[in-house]
Amino acid sequence: MPNYILYAIPKILIMVGFLFNVGGILTWVDRRQSAMIQDRVGPNRAVIKIGKFELRLWGLLHPAADGVKFFFKEDFMPPKADKLLFSLAPILAMIPVLCLVAVIPFGDTVCPDALIQTVGNVTQLPNIARSGLCTFDPRTGLQPIDLQIVSLDIGLLFVFAMAGQGIVSAAISGWSSDNKFSLMGALRASSQMVSYEVTLGLSVVGALMIYGTLRLGDMVRWQSEHAWGIFVQPVAFFIFFAALVAESKRIPFDLPEAESELVSGYFTEYSGMKFGMFYFAEYMEIVTSSMLVVTVFLGGWGLPFVHRDGITIAFGEGMLAQLPLPHLVVTVFGVLAFFIKTLTLCWIQTFVRWSLPRFRYDQLMGLCWKVLLPVSLANIFVTGVVWLLLDMAPPFVGNMLQLVGDATQGFVAVLVTFLVGSAVFGLFRSRTKDPRIIGASAELVRSAGKSPQSPMQA
Amino acid sequence: MTIGQVYFYLCAAVALFGALAAVCAKSPVRAALGLLMMVLAVAGLYLSLDAQFLAAIQLIVYAGAIVVLFVFVLMLLGHTPLVGVGDGSPAARILGATGFGAVALAAMILSARNAEPTNFPAALPAGFGSVGEIGRLMFTQTLVPFELSSALLMVAVVGAVAVSKGEKPVIVAAASVLAPPGAAPKPGESQ
């Protein structure tokens, strides 16, 4: 068996395992999050009971209970449905999401020779150079390993190609259900996704011009050397993120499955595991879109000031501190950074869902075609002009930019430290000191003069 | 048989099956999905020819946009299976199938006879089929056809907008004539 296939198997297991597990846990996060925002307790009834011993795990057993329930529910199919297409649609919803992770890098290229070396009886963790080239040792015959299932020349285009295939699933599920709500949902889904796909593609063109590559791994390398994409292309970041949320058809873009208008849109007629696949595909789409944003705009596996040879805190030419780290440590840091960034962004996406109201349909289309698309076109133009001007600029401008880029790295480091610190502080703060955490709205009603009305009406 | 040959025959079989499904299916949406299958299989064939960029564009444009638009239009038109379409007399069917089969067979035989790989370079040039190389070709050697084709698309877009705009001013005038006397024009609406 060729080496690259042998290496690919663990990488596939890591990525797909992460996708499935985080997708499952996200269903729980989403519900607990909504409960927190809406002042409820949230799901906590699933329990494993052995004698007196009860295992609840804050409702974490609910995803498992859901899975069991999906399998044992009646698999109902409308009598006039197109049986083939009806069964095909949930499969087509899952496949593109699973294919998409193939090109996303979760760590820097690993030099297997340099991970652990044993000379005589001494085991050591060697360092490697910042340039990142592996010294190939013909005795072991181990090639450098990309921590990416496959490194394609077309990289990001492959992502767009796969993202486009999800539309067909929504369209045929609605059509084959023989239900007018499903059909309306499918019409909305396909028009929305086709529209936002255009914006999605055009929004990153500016970033692609700057990175000069479509390979996702090289994009991350550019960002570690210069500055994160969110600082280089802030407009593109917001448009890309909005278009990705719209592509995954979640609030505020959940018109295709608006429950107050269309029951549940194009998968109204689905039950059992077929519904489960649509439901799960949506949560996996959150994970893949987070991975994509992390890779293109948030530095991928990169950490501020961490390079392949260790930590180097430098602003332009001025070096402040340097700490060499072994290759193994840097690699582990990188992989952890990628997955933690992804999880953070997943959490932000679930938070967005419970913070914003749904758009009206004309607002949705207007936002895409009249706001986001022209802005992303303007972004491409401005990026091109600035790029041209920088090409002609004297060298000190380049040095200035490098200084600014390093400053953004410092900014990220400080910001993340502050956020993590305040999160830890908030986690260990005593809850009883703030009586409004639980029952806040009831408290408001009482303080508004014992009115039976809700605080909204009062 | 090498892995490459297995891959080729697999993709070719799927493409043929999809093409047949597109032609034979009674339900128009199934026909559109047959087309999608064919498009995907052909993209797979492009991959085996070192044309990754072309395969991606095939997926984005044909599978992700054009087939979806077909399905979209079919959904707008509603649930009418193609019953009664193409039910000609048996003689006409046999004649048509024979004629098409003969032409297809002749084309296959002719292309197989001329398919000696005389003009193939022994090794592909560096970067063949990559995004960078295609971009370089497109903006140097074939710049004029590229710009002309984009101008053609632009004309088509402008034409579509012009056609869909229709005769709006006339309709507005008719509505104001039909409005009952004394009805005040809505705010923001010009007379």
C-alpha cells in the first residue's frame, strides 16, 4: 500500500471523528444556549439510572437519546412521494459536508524524522528551522506529512464545488415530498443558496489575490508570516461569514425552514433517521464552515508569534524575545489551536442563532444582491488598486506593513489572553450574588408592579 | 487492468448511465438528476486527465448552478410527469433509434481509428492543468477570446434584465386610469 494512503487513514479518522462528535455535541450546545438566552433550564431529562445512581451530565445524554429515537421512529413516506428521490435527498445532504473536510489543513507539515530522535540511550525532541523545510533522512525513508487529508492545487475551489452540491439535496427533498410546504421550502432554499454562493465566492477573491494561492495550507502559512486574514481583509471576512451562515440555512437566514410559515420547510415530511440526517448535516455544516473561516481568515493552525522553530516575539526588525521549542511541541500547539478556534467559532454561530430575528424574504434577497454582492465587488477592486500601489511603493512601506502585521499578532495575543481570563473569572464567580440570573423576567414583572403581563407588554 | 483504467471505466459507466437516465426518465426532476450524475462523472474523468481546475469549475458551474436552475424551474412549473410526450408510432421509434445508433457507432469507429496518440507529448509540461498555468494562458495567449466571451455574457445579462423589465411605465399608467376618482396616490408613488 502506498505511503500516502497509509497516512491518509488516521487523518480521515481525526477529521471525520471530530466532525461527527462535535456535530452531535453542538445539538446539545444549541439547546442549552437557547435555554440560557431564553431564561429556561434546557434539556436535562435524559438519564442513565442504575439503582439509586443517576447520570445526567447536564443533559449531555440528549444527543445519544435523540440518535436512539431516530432509529426507532416510524420511517414514514408520503404515499405519492417519489420514493427514490425522497430517500436519496438525505444522503445527498450528508455527502458534500463530509467531502468538504478533505482539503482543510489542521496542522503544519510534520517532519516525522524530527519528532522524536533517539541517539544511543538519549531520547530528545529536536528543533527544526523556521523555513520549515524537512531534512529528509534517507535511512528512515519517511516523507514529510501534511496534516491535511489531501492538499489540492484547487483547494478553495474544491470547497465551493462541494458546497454547491448541497443545493440539489434541498431541492429534490422538497420536490419529492409531494407537499406544498416542502415545495415552497425547497424553492426558497435553492434560490437562497444559489444567490449566496455567488457572494461567497466573490467575497474571498480579494483574500486570494493577497495570499496568491488557492491551497488552504499555503494560506495559513502566509497568515502566520504576515497577519491574519481578518486584519488584511476585514470586509471579506464579514461577508464570507454571513454568506456561510446563509448557506447553512440557519437563523437569521432560515427562511427555507421557517417553522412559523412552512411547518419545517423542505424536510417537513421526513421522519426517523432520514430527518436525523438532515438535522445532523446542518450541525456538521456549522463545524465545516467554522473550519473554513478559521483557515481562510483566522490563521488556521497558526498562533501569534509561534513559528516552526518556536516562539519569536518580534516587531519588524526589533526582536523582543525568543524561545525555541521542539518540533513536536509546536505541532501539537498548532493542531490544538486549530481545533479550539473551530470550537469557538461553532459556539459563536450557535450564539448568533439565538440572538437575531429572521429576515423577511425580500430583505434576504436584497441583502445578498444589493448589499453584499456590490460590497464584495468593490472589495476586489480596492484590493487590486492597493496591491498595485504597494507594488510601486518604496521599500519602507513594506517594512511599515510588516510592523503593523506584527502588531496585529500582538493584539490577538493580548485579546485572547484577556477573553480567556475573563471567561475563567466569570466561570468561578459565585452565582448567588446575582439574583437575576435565574427567573430574571419573572423578577422584572414583579418589579413592574405585579402586572400579569410579560415585561415586553408592560 | 490498472487502477487508472478501473477509474476510467467506472466514471464512464456512471456518465453513460446518467445520460441514459436523463433521456429516458419519465419524471423531469429525475431526468435533471440524471444530467447531474453525468456532469459529476465527467468531472471525475477530468480529474484523471490532470485537469483539476476544469473539474472544479464543472462542479461549480454545471452541477452547482445550471442543474440546480433546471430543478428550480421544474419545481416552479409543478408536478407534471412527461406522460404522452414522445409516444410516437412504433415504426418511428425504431427508425429513430436505429438512425441514432448507426450515427453513434460510426462516430465511435471513426474516432477509434484516428485515436493514435501521435501528438501527445511524452511528459506533461510542468504545472499542466493547474490554476496558475490556466490563468497565465487565459490572460496572455487567449486574452482576446476570453474578453470577448465575457463581453458576450455581459450582453446576455443586460438583455435578460431588459426583457424582464418589460413595459412597466404603461402598466403604471393603466393602474392610475383604473383607480377610482378621488383616490389619493400612495405616498412615494409618482403620478
